[in-house]
Amino acid sequence: MTTIFRRKAVAVAFAVLALSLAGGGVAVAKAPDGGSQPAARASGGSQPPVTAESARKAKAALAAGAQTTAAAGTHYTVIVNANGTKARGTGTVIKYGVGQYEVQFPYNVTRGVYLATIGRPDSCCIPAGGEVAVAPRLLTPNGVFVQTRNSAGVAVDLPFHLVVHL
């Protein structure tokens, strides 16, 4: 009985391989202008350099939070307006450029989990569609970098909600 199953498995593997080589392939789609991706994504998602003001604020926030230690299971939430001002929540917001924000917290958040979503700070209306990406802020252990884009992938200022869970 096991011989039959082994033969079938080998036959199926060869059939899949043959179909892949004979009729399969890789399709590449190009944009109508001949490019492969929007220019906004060509940068590779790099972060802007850390400014002296950002480094100073990060050190001050860490020093203020050094008296106590954040317990595991702690989370921070912040709601940020499109112009980079904090609507409510914990943390300090620094706006670098169009769709580029840094949020600093009073504790080291490098081992945390970051979750962001496009969202308005008020109770009115559904927010504009778009994308949001989060990453640890380079050279800033208490910072999170947030980048917002429209649905076409172009950097644009959008309000967002950010949760950091330690």
C-alpha cells in the first residue's frame, strides 16, 4: 500500500515540475509609462537622518522615563494629526517632511511591537484611504518612524493612530 502512495507522490511531483517548466513562467507587469514602480517607492523606504533636535528630545525623554521601568505588557497610544501635531496620547511627535513622522516615548521601545493605521483624530467621517508604515527609528531607542502615503504610493500627510506594545 505504501508503494502506491510513494509512486503517486513521485508522479505528482514530476507532473508539477513539468507543468511549471513547460507552461509556467514569471509575468512582469509594467506601468503605462514604462516604469516598474512609482517614484515614491524607489527610495527603498529610507528614513531621513536624525536631527540634533530629535536626538536632544530623545535623550531628554529617556532621562525622564529612567526613574521607572516600563513593565512587560505596557502599551502606548498616540493619535497624530496630518500636520504632525499630537491630538492626544503619549509621546512627542516630530514631523520631518511630507508623510514622515517620528514619535518618541519616555522608554526604550526597540523590543516593542508597533501598529499604526490611518485614522482621524475626531469622531467625524471616515479617513482618506492610504497606507501607513512603521519601523524603529534609526539611532533613537525610544522612537518609532511612521510614513504615510496615498493609495498610489505617493508620500502625503495623513492623520494616524499608533500603538506600541512592550
